[in-house]
Amino acid sequence: MSAVLHGLGAVLVIEGLALALAPLRMEQLLQAIAALGRDARRAIGLTILGLGVALLWLAGGL
């Protein structure tokens, strides 16, 4: 359970930094993502999911 909380905390810190340091860039990124088609967003999401699983596996977390 502790590892899950550490992981969630790290994600929140990174997301918070992105929003605090570059709010305009984040807004532009969200607009660019919204302009993509549903299939492209799904492919990006699945790619990010796969990379995350691979990183956790390499780190010994899975």
C-alpha cells in the first residue's frame, strides 16, 4: 500500500509542477489533444500505458 501512495504522490507532484510552472503550455497541450481524433487519443493512451507498465516492470514493481 505504501508503494501505491508513493507512486500516486509522485504523479501528483509532477502534474502539479507542470500546471504551476507552465499553465499556458498545458492549456495549449490540452487543446492539441482535443483536436486529435478519438482513435489517435486512444493510441496515445495505450502507448503511455504500455510505457508505464514497462518502466514498472524494469524497476521491479510488477
